[in-house]
Amino acid sequence: MIPLLHPTPDPCKLALADGTVVTGIAIGHRGETGGELCFNTSMTGYQEIMTDPSYYGQIMMMTYPHIGNYGVMDIDMEAARPMVAGLVVRAFSHRYSNRLADGSLEDWMRRYELVGISGVDTRRLVRHIRTKGVMNAIISSIDLDDESLVEKARRLPSMAGLELASYVMTERSYDFCTGPGPRIAVFDYGCKLNILRMFQARDCTVRVFPGYTPLNEVLAWEPDGLFFSNGPGDPRAMPQAIEQVRAAIRTGLPIFGICLGHQLMALALGFKVYKMYVGHRGANHPVKNLRTGRVEVTTQNHGFAVEAESVDPREAEVSHINLNDRTVEGLRFKSFAGLSVQYHPEASPGPHDSRYLFDEFLELVAAHRPATTPQLARV
């Protein structure tokens, strides 16, 4: 039921590790949470953003001022639960207008015990982060002491060096869909549901495996192609996954990676990955496809990137670049049938400019079918 009046506000504070403290109004669950504070420039899609596993361990600040005005819908979930550590907004809508909505964002946040703060000057905070870089922060409606909150924020671990994929990947393998098309094995490090739907829409049979599943077990399913998913954390802290990708490359099967999967594929070939000063998070990033010359408007969510100078031209070519800062956004590999992109071609809501990448991957798969089942590899 849509509430007619705003509830009685409870005070809340947001404290950054550099000592910055702002006061606002509590939204969602009353409590305390902490994580890396970052921002997203999307105008819509707050529910998809909040349930994206790649955001695990991060406090999300939305730059668009009005959040919650169209409620929430179960079909917009990218995972079974929210993944962000907390939410920061300028103006929060307790009332919503959307005949398809299942409920209000406030009730949804309370159901999942998600802590948030509104009434914050997000424009000033975004400028602050762009100058100082992303940093850890605390949101609290139970501890309102500035010094205490700043100290808690400073004690939080840095995102650099954190392995977080194991907290969000599936615990056991499962079949997502069955179709007449190729069999795609998905290594789940925090895979968004819409990625799986992209394969389903192309009549694939998809089985999702926990990211650290032994490669022999995956190959026993006799897949036609391998997909390495998005996910949270620092890929450099995932040596087992990097070696897993190396072994997957040796099978000769076509491989596709998105976001974290893209970074793992780069690391597997000896390229370097670095933590970005601010990162890319939004639905409006221009990316140039260097193979076609076309510019795509893309949805992005990443705080790490592949170092362009480290890409060995004998192993791969840079296929896409970000036109804002010239960072690497895509790779096409030469020593095996594979491609990877840093951004999210499946994103919805958001631009659909890049969904052709799924078709390009399946073209690689088709070119290799029928193929002899590869020898089981040791990881």
C-alpha cells in the first residue's frame, strides 16, 4: 500500500575515512553499515544497481537526485537480494507511481535490512570523491558521534587486495535454461541474472557453476563454450581463478568474459590490472569499437581496469576503448577463440548498443562445433 505521508524522520550520518561527516535522514533499515563509497550516474535502474553482485561491499551513492519514485519490482532483481552495503541519495521518495511496482523502495530496503541515508548533498560529495578518490565510509543511524564513525571508516579494509567473489557466487551448480542451441558453462563470480537471460534468449543451454569449480568437473558436462562472469573485489587477489582461466584457454573452447571475467582473462595472459582512482559506474559511458569505428553508449560498473601498456599484441588486440579516459574496454584474443569486455552489454535498463557481443561469442562457438571434447585439464 502506498503511504500517504512521509514517516517521522530519524537522524543519520555518513562519515568518510578522510574525516568528512554529513548529516541526513535515515532510510530503509535503521542500523549501521560500512564499505567503499562510490557513485553511479544512472538516472534509472536503482534496483538493478543495488542487486548487482559486483557492488558487494560498496556503499552506492546515486547522482540522480530522486530515488524510489517508481518503487521496486521483482523482475528487476539481478540477484536474490541486495548486494550493496548501503545507499546514499539526495531526495528519497517514500511514495511511488508505477502500476507495475510490487512495493516501495523503503519497504524493500527494510525487508532486506539495507541501511541508507537521504537528504545528502550528493553533488558536493561526488566532487569530493572525484578529487580525493573513492574511499571507505560508514552510514549509521545508531551511532551519531563524528569521531567514532570516522574511526570506524578508517578501520575498514581497502578494496585493493580483497577477494569478494566467494561471498556472492552460487554455492552449487544449477541449470538456468535448456534450449536447442550450444551448451554454455558459466563460471559464476557474481553473475547478473540478465547475462544468463541473454544466453537464454539465444536458445542456449546454460549451466551455472560456482566460480572455483574444478575445470575437469565443468568439462565433464561437455560445454561448447565457457563464460567467465562479472563479480566484486580485486581480481589480483584471485590466483586460483586466474590459473583456472589459463587452463580453460588450453582446452581450445571459445571463451567470453565480462567485467571481472575480462580482468581475469587479461591476468591469465600476463597483462596487468590496476585499481582505478574513481572507477566507472553509470549508464552513459561512450565506448569506441576499434574494429568497426562505431561508438556505443554503455553501462559500466568497475573499479579495476586492464593496463593498456601491458597488453601483448602477440596475444590480444584492444578492441574497445573508453572515450572519456582512453581506458581499455575490450579485448579480442589471438592465441585462442575468445573475447572480453569491461562494460556490461546485457545491462537493462540501459543502452542495448552492445548486445551484439553475445552474438559474436556464439559465432565463435558455432565455428568450433562440433568439436572433439577437450582433454580434461588440471587446475
